[in-house]
Amino acid sequence: MRIGELARETGVNRRLLRYYEEQGLLTPSRLANGYREYAETDVVAVRHIRMLLAAGLPTAVIARLLHCIHDEGDVATPSGCPTLVDSLRRERARITKTIDELRNSQQALDAMLHMALQQAANAAQGEARRRSPHYSPGGGQASPQTTSRASR
């Protein structure tokens, strides 16, 4: 099958299929005219690639592990490759570390946002006081009578 047909069958666009090929994830044969020719097994391989990408694995890791995934019925299942478990554990640890770093970043942003909102609220409150007819630049509020006498 040609790349357009593979794209239709898998729901993955042609550009991404070419990227998978560049990354060594797909190896279509070439026809005499240079067109890529994909096998039915490539449909399954693309499904496995998508599953592994959804799990957060980078394409370099997928290239090493793709041969360890096979189908049992319609379900992609890891086989007993010796490196699979260790690789998955490493990738899980990497993702966990990234999640922790993102949580720390989120907490720092939450703290900055809280302070910024407090400052904005304080500034708005100060502006509202300055616009008040009873505002006295000396710090205290002037009474309406004092304000009236001062403006005479």
C-alpha cells in the first residue's frame, strides 16, 4: 500500500509517517519509481507507535522497543524482551521526575500569581481611596465639613 492509504487506515498524516520512517520506526520498501510501499504489518506498527507515544516514550526509545510489542487479538501487548521492563522503568522514572519538576514550577507560579493579584488588589484599593470624595492626602480621611472649608 502507498503512504496515502496507510495514512487513511491509521489516521496518521503522511508527514508524520515520513517522520516515523526518518526515526527508523517504519521501513517501507521502495518501488522502482521511488514510491514507498507499506505492508499490512506497518498498519499494526503505526498503531503500536501511537500507543507508545501516548505513553510518553520518545521515538528513540520506541525504535529500541517496537520489536517487543505484538498483538494479542486487537490488543497491543509487550512481549518478554529482556530490555523492555528496564526501559519502561527508566522512562517511567523520567516521566515521574518531569511531573515533579512541573509541580514545583506550578507551585512557584501559583505563589507569584497570588502575590501579583494581591498587589493589584492593593493598588486598586489605594486608587479607590484616592478617588473618594473624603480622601485626605495626609493619610487620614477628611470629614465632609473639612473638605468643604478647604475648597472655599
